[in-house]
Amino acid sequence: MVGEISSQSLRQVEAEVVVVGGGLSGVSASVSSSRAGASTILVERCAFPGGTSTAGLMSSTTNFYVTGKGLVVAKGFPYELVERLARIRKKGNPAVFQTVPQIPHDPEKLKVVLIDLLDEAGVTYLFHTAFSSCVRRRGMWTLVFHTRSGSVAIKARAVVDATGGASVVLSAGGRVLPAPGSASFEFRMADVDLEKLVEYIASNPSQYDEYCDVESTVSDLLNNWEEFGIFHLPHGNGRKMKIVQEAVRQGRYPRTFGIVSNMDAFGMYGLRESRTAIINTGFITGDFLDPFFLSRAEAAARRAAQIASDFLIREIPGFEESFLVQTACELGIRTTRRIRGLYELKRSEIESACRFPDSIAVGCERRIGGPRFEDGFDVPFRILLPKGVEGIVVASGKTASTDPAGLLRAQVMCMQLGQAAGVAAAISAREGITPSRLDPVEIQRELSRQGAFIRDPDGAVTP
């Protein structure tokens, strides 16, 4: 605990809001907090922001911007980000089209765009900095972090936990629940003839799984390739590809490699101009909070990436001249912990297009294997507030209070939740009251001012 460390041994800084974790939810929270008028520090353990979307190479955003009726419900920060990426490519914004299931991007360009957003908002950021512990006294938080130069203590009035594992909430004594999940490992192939790959799929339409990811048809794939220069093969589509399954049956390619299963999933994402494809294949399950298992899983995943990339080069059209150019810095872990929140959002509520008076986002995520929701559903602020501790708001869909865990873990929703968490933390710091005591209308008004889509932001709200 901070109280057990001599203040003389710590370098100390202060801000009104500190955000722990620099993934998409953390960047969204930081930018939104600063735009709401709070001095904000973002702390990230990697050398750059983006989290799973950059370090994890999950460089394709599932298009949960638009509902089945064509209503764009993910505005504000997540829409601003995809707009910037579209401008860099000098293409239209694909987020507004239901027929676009995934929006691939260049992870290197995304890193810079996120840094630009932080700089423009006036956010102070610390990379290469790992969270250690925290304590709250007299309404102020002190958080301790490890850096290459020793420990740093940051004092703040409000804290946003965007770690993706509720690490700050756990350290603070808040209530968390285990949320064991799976992980995937991404890698990138260069010099891929994407045109040839698209032609192969167009010639074998029965081998394209329309409902494996977000629903899309072969016609959608071809149109998106022509109009936006984006390529998307649904994650899991390899199970329908004859060339893959014959190789598995004949022993030329393994479906399982040690602790890695589903080696034949083969989700793929690419941009016409890059001549690269990011591959998502293989699952690992286990206790990712155990550092020994996690280390073994990372090693197994890197070996599996070599096997999968060699197979692509040997047998999949378009990959003949390609080579493995990059592997993810880390596994893409779906869930590890979730908070016990002031409210628990259930799948049944989402599927019935739920409405809440304290809504801070409207989403359209849906169960894999079915069509888009025709209407959006409300996300209540209370699922971001952990029981047992005051002054912390979680920002990640991986750790929000949902049943099942990770119900809102896709990138678009993580950015929506991050924006809400950042705004709430900024208002909390400014007014000197804990987030749980905030009037949701005040949060909704600031979110609306920042461009987020909120139903009836000036409507009556009950606790």
C-alpha cells in the first residue's frame, strides 16, 4: 500500500483524473475527461497506446456503429476515430454501412492517430509504466506505478480503471468476480496478393460463412473490396474452407497444436494498399492471471503462428509470395475479471432493446451467429461503478458488470464506455463528489456535447 512506502522515495505528481490503461477505452476516457475540463494523466504499460488493437494486432474494428435499421448509434469518440482513419486512407467512412462487417486499419497509423488525439486534448501520458497499488484518503486517490526510473505516485480526485482486468478496482478493495475466457494470437503476413484471395472466395461462395462474424455476404465482401479497399474473412471461416479442412483431414495441418485449439479458424483482415493480411486463428483457454500459464501460452501461440503462416504460404491462394512479417506483442485476452457493479446488465435485456434512464451509450452488439439488432439498446451508467469502493469508474467492456462477462467487450463499445467513464470522472473531480452520486443527466449532457448519441439527454432521470 502507498501508506507503507516512504513519500521520500516516490516521485509525486497530481491530476484531477488518472486513467490506468491505454487501450481504446483508456484513450477514449482520457481524451473525453480532458475535453470535459479535467487535468488528466493516462498511464500505459506498453510503449504506445491502443492495447489489443495495436499491441494485440486486433487491427480490425467490428462494425457495431450502425443498427439493422441503419441508425448510427456509436458517435462521439469512436466515430471521430474511424473518421480520422478514413481520411488518412482518403476513403469514405465505412462505419455507416450495415454491409460492412469489419473495418480494418493499419496498426502503425492507429498508434499515431491515438497519440495525436491525446496531444490535442492536452492529456499527459506515461508509457512503459505499470500499475502497482493504490489507496484513498480524504477523498483523494494515490496510485503507485513502476517505471524504469523507480516508482511514481500520482494523486487524483477520480480514477478510471481501463486495465481490462479490473486491476485498480481489485487493489482498491472493490468487488470483482473471476471471468475466465479465451485468447487469440494475431500475426501479420506481408506481400499478400489480396486480389487473388478475393477472387478465390468469389469463386467458392459456398465456403464463405455469412453469419460467422457480423453478418455479411460474398457480395458484401466484393463490394467492400471495390469501394473501400477492405478485405474481411470472418473469424472461424476456415472451418468452411475446403482447402483448409482437407489439409486437416490429410494431416498436413493441425486443428490443435498443444494448448492451442481451433487452428483452422483463419479470420483475416486487410487493406488493398498495404498488401498485408492480419490473421486471427487459434484459441487458448486457461488462467491468464497466472503469469506462468500466461508465459507458456504466449510461447505456444508464437510457435502456432509459424505453423499457420507456413500453411498459408503453401496452400492458400494469394499467399504464395508472402511471408510472416509481424506477430502481436501479446495475446488478445477476452476476459479475466469483471466488477460486481451497482447494476448487472444481462444478455436478455440487450436482446429486448432495453432502455435505462441513466443510459450513457447506445449499442448494437449482438450474439455471434445472428443478424444485427434492428434497434439499439441502452447501457446504464451503473454497470461501470464497482461495489465496495468509491471514486473509481471502469471503462472497459471486458470488466463492466454484465452477465455473461465480456458482453460489451468489442472495440466500439469499449470506446463508448471509455468516453462515459472519462466524462463521469471529470465531473466527479470538478464537483468533488463520487461518481455514484452524480446526476446521470449531467453525464448525459456532457456526452451529448461531445457528440455521443444519447437518448433524450435532457429527459428526467431517476436514481
